[in-house]
Amino acid sequence: MGKRGGGFSGMPGNMNNLMKQAQRMQRQMEESAKELETKEFTAAAGGGAVKVTVTGKMEVTKVEISPEAVDPEDVETLEDLVMVAVNEAIKQANEASQSAMGKFAGGLGGMF
């Protein structure tokens, strides 16, 4: 094999670099997750008659209902509007989370 020895002579340095990259990526992921938790996502339904705000932790923090949306004779419509707005706000938060974490998934490809 000549002067090069075995094919593994460079591995310890490469392994240290990989570990440092993994640790750096983990810190960045944790920072992104914390940042995402503080973001708010608002969605509306019924032309803005109902608005719901959720955090990146999927917690509802605000519900706004326009007085025009309140009809004692038609509670079901209001319930549907609230449900649609909540689901849309959660969808937005999920998409933001997947987008934020997706950028890190690409970096893992060369590591494992």
C-alpha cells in the first residue's frame, strides 16, 4: 500500500469535523425551534368574520369574532368558521415549522 498506509488514516480528523458540524447544526435547530415557538400565525374565515391566532407551539392565543358573525339562530355556521380559522392557522404554523427544519435536513445527507 505504499506510504499511505491503510485507507482509514484520515478518518479521525474527518470524524471530529463531522461531530462539530452535527453539534453546530443541533444548536441551530434548537435556536430555530425556539424562534418558531414565539412566532404567531393568524388565519381568518368568513371573509374576516372570524380570526384565530396560534403560536408555533400550536397554542391558540387569540380568537376574534365579528358581531355580524354571531347569529343565535345559526350557531353552526359560527362554529364552522372558528374551526376553519383554527385549522388554517395551525396549518400555517406547521408549514413554517417544516420549512425551518427542512433546511437542516438537507445538511444531514452528507453526514450519514
